[in-house]
Amino acid sequence: MADNLKPKSIFSSKTAGLLDRRKRATAGGGPEKEQQQRAQGKLLARERLELLLDDDSFEEIDLLVEKRSKEFGLGEKHLPADGVVAGFGRVNGRGVCVFSQDFTVMGGSLGLAHAQKICKVMDLAMAAGVPMIGLCDSGGARIQEGVESLGGYAEIFYRNVQASGSIPQISAILGPCAGGAVYSPALTDFVFMIEGTSHMFITGPDVIKSATGESCDFESLGGAQTHSAKSGVCHFIAGSEQDCFRQIRELIDYLPQNCREKPAAVMPSDDPNRKSEVLDQIVEMEAKKSYKIHDVIWEIADGHQFFEVHRHFARNIVVGFIRLNGETVGLVANNPSVLSGALDIGASEKGGRFVRFCDAFKIPLLTLVDVPGYWPGLEQEWGGIIRKGAKLLYAYCEATVPKVTVVLRKAYGGAYDVMSSKHIRGDINYAWPCAEIAVMGPQGAVDILFRSEIKKSSEPATLREKLIEDYRLKFASPYQAAERGYIDEVIMASETRQKLIRAFQFLKNKRTDPIPKKHGNIPL
Ligand code: HXC
């Protein structure tokens, strides 16, 4: 072998040069900043990726990217990796693109190079058709880089929208997320927050105090509890970062890689013909007695597993993923334990967004109906229940994925129509024998229809009771709807799982021809 081709020590000057550059670029903000990060209970950017991704699967890109701005002393500063680690890797064997902001480097603030790195992995995620996961821990737009930071954010927002409905997008907020920076997570499909360490807000407590006089701290303003229960910005709360990454991995397992693929099915782990005595008992319960919708969901789902989304927000509706005979199904269910399961603004927005996610990603929809109508009140009317309540209706009408509906108990009024009824193209619509499908409940109907008769009667209470009973026998059942074909079959509750598996199997290759148009105009 010629001397010049003989392998040299890895410490040859060129290789050593690369290793040296890599060392500098992976150094983060140094020991003091690392310690501060840990003192806040936060992990480092690269540790996070190790926990999120499959072992030894991370491939980093743009490690050597450097900022170009020199303003406000930036020229003298070295910002390792420009404060963000980006690349691709695997989650349970499936490809994903990721970025992880490094708070130890200038507070993870976003300058132009930092933004360009994020944009590059977003472009790669779209080209490769894989989910995009962003781990956010940042003081927002890098003040020293001025409009270039703002432009950088806008480039990210633009890509968030282009990717929406094309690849799943997931954001984990692992520290501060302030100002306009919150809009990238808000444009993604699922937002995770950590209790105690994540904060999202447009303006901080001091600005709010001076502008409106209201007092708050970071936690009450924009902590995980606030955004999961009050604003609905956050879909999942985690007790720790480790818990957050475990949940993200679980979520990814239910999803397809992109809008052209079907969600990955798993080997069926449960008997498709498993019957449930518990469900028959619910049918026999008095109509006024409450049951737990989660019990119904667990009885139906493979392995009694339900991956709930948006658990703490608008709890009168429940959404999430289950598997039926190994296949992912998106589930929407009214929750009679909260506001009697009535639809309100929050429930309509929560349900509508979930239905649209499932429809975009070819995830079939199961709807479990027990709804007394829309929640009444001035707050709702003035808050825009007409416009905002229409979102769920719009989403169901628009969805072309297989849609199977089961009316468990009440399906009253407009809410009957909305909850994936036959009329808005539910494909297969079942009802339990205890279902009540009517314009309204017996009491309300009798009070409207027989107001003067009851008033004139010598025994108004007895007459009212009798009329309510008559109404109940005539209308508060599934049979009027079944006689007209609006319900395909009244089923034994215990057989619900088997019926659903067969229906979804039958609908697997459902075809729909989209109407040619640019896009609809959902009442936002
Ligand atoms: C430049 C920043 C920065 C920023 C933090 N740093 N935010 N540098 N631009 N936006 C730097 C700090 O100077 C500090 O540098 C280091 O990061 C750590 O910050 P600390 O303040 O020491 O950390 P902490 O006490 O934990 O407070 C974190 C914080 C706070 C709450 C995020 O830094 C903060 O309020 N930052 C500003 C937040 C903000 O208003 N951002 C702009 C939002 S507007 P040294 O050198 O001391 O280590 C926005 C517009 C988006 O983002 C536009 C989209 C349309």
C-alpha cells in the first residue's frame, strides 16, 4: 500500500479539526448555565432527545451552523449550535424529525440561524413524510437580531401551516414560551406541557399588570394547569420531562407517518368478539342514573386502553385514540358526568379540532352519543355558541373517513344531528335499546306542548306526569329513528365491540370523491 493511503491516526489534523469543531458546537452554554438549567428541574437539550428517541437513532444536522449577526456584542460571542439541536431519528422504529432548543445558550432565544435550522428539519419532515416534534425551551425572538428573529419565526409559522394535515406536528413546551413564539406550538396538532416548568403567554405578568391592573404569576398566567383546563392550548400534561417523552412516544404509535399513509396497526391483542356484561347493565339502569363514559370506552377498546387527548379541557366531551382489533380509531364521546354531556363552546371546539385531525390523517371516527342538547345561558350565547358550536358540525360534515356512531342514551335536538348522525353522513349508525332520540327530553317537550292543558287541569302534577310518560313511551326510544332507517340497527350493548370491529373492517376501503374547490370556510 502506498504510504499516502495508509490509515492515519484519528488525530490527523483534518479529523482533529472536525472533532474540535464538534466539541465546541456541542458544548452548550457551559457548566454554570447547565447547573442553572438543572436547578430548575429541566434536562439539557441533548438529554431530552436521548430520552425521546430510540437508542442510538439520532442523526444531527446543522451542528456547525453559526449565527451571522454581530450586533449588540453578538460578534464576540460563540453560540454553540446557535442554541438549537436539530435532526432526525426514530420513535419505536419509525422516522421522525426533531428540534430541541438549548436554553443554556442565550436562553434558547431564536435568531436567524436558529430559525433556519428549525425550518430545514421541518422541510425534511415534509419531504420524508414523517412527524415533526419540537422541544421548546426559549426566551423567544433573540432581541439582538431584531427583525431577522421575527422573520425567522414567521418562516416557521408558514411551514407549520404548510405541514398541517400533511404530517403530524407535536410540540413539547419544556420551559418558557413567550410572545408570538407561542404561535408555532399553537399551529401544531398536539401541545405537551410539564407541570411547574412550562409557561406559555403572549405578554408576561408585568405587562399585564401595567396594562390592565390584573395580578398573576407565571404559573397562574400560563402554566400547564391553566392551559390544559382553562384555555385548551395544551393537550397533554406531564409530571416530568421523562413522563412527557413517554407520552409523546405513545401518541406517535397511534398516528400515521403522514396523510397518505394509514395509521400503523398493531397485532390484535384482544378478542374481537369479547362481550361486555357491564354495558348491558348500563342499558338497564334508570335513565336518570349516571354512568361513567370512560367505563364504556374501556369496555369497548382493545385491552381496555384509551389514550385520551385534551383530558382536562371541556370535559363534557371526551376525545382520544383507542384500537379496535389492532387498528387506530379516533373516539369522540359525550360525557354525561360533566354538564350532563351537553355541547358548549369548549366542547365544540375541542371535538371539532379532533375530528379534523382524524379526518386529515385517515383515522376512522367512532362517536358515542349521550347528549341532551346545547348548554343554555347568556354566557354561551354571547360567547358565540352559534358560530363556535358550528365548528363541530362543520368538522363532522366535512369528514370523509369511516364514521361509525352509537347512540348510547340521549340524542336530543340539534346535538343529535351534530354528533355524526346519519343525516350528516355517518356511515353506520347504531343505537342501544335505552337510546332516546327526540327533539327534546320528555319534561321539556310536555311543558311546551301542553302548557295550557296542564295549567287548566285540576290536578296539574298528575296530568304532567302522565303526559311525560306518554311522551317517553312514544318518542324517548331508538325505534322511531330505526323505523325510518336513521339508525341502522338497535344493538345489544354487550355486543358493541364486536359490531364496531365488523363495521370498521367493512368500511376500511371507503371511497369518497372530494368536491373540487380550494377549501371550505369553517366558522372560525
Ligand atoms: C436574547 C435572551 C432572550 C431573548 C433570554 N435571553 N431571552 N437573549 N433574546 N429573547 C438570555 C438572557 O439575557 C440570559 O442571558 C439568558 O438568556 C437566560 O435568561 P434569564 O433571564 O437569565 O433566564 P430566566 O431568569 O430563567 O428567565 C427566562 C425568561 C426571561 C422568562 C424567558 O429571560 C425573559 O423574560 N426573556 C424575554 C422574553 C421575551 O419577552 N421574549 C421576546 C418575546 S417576543 P445571559 O447572558 O445573562 O445568560 C417574541 C416575538 C416572537 O418572541 C415573534 C413572533 C411573531
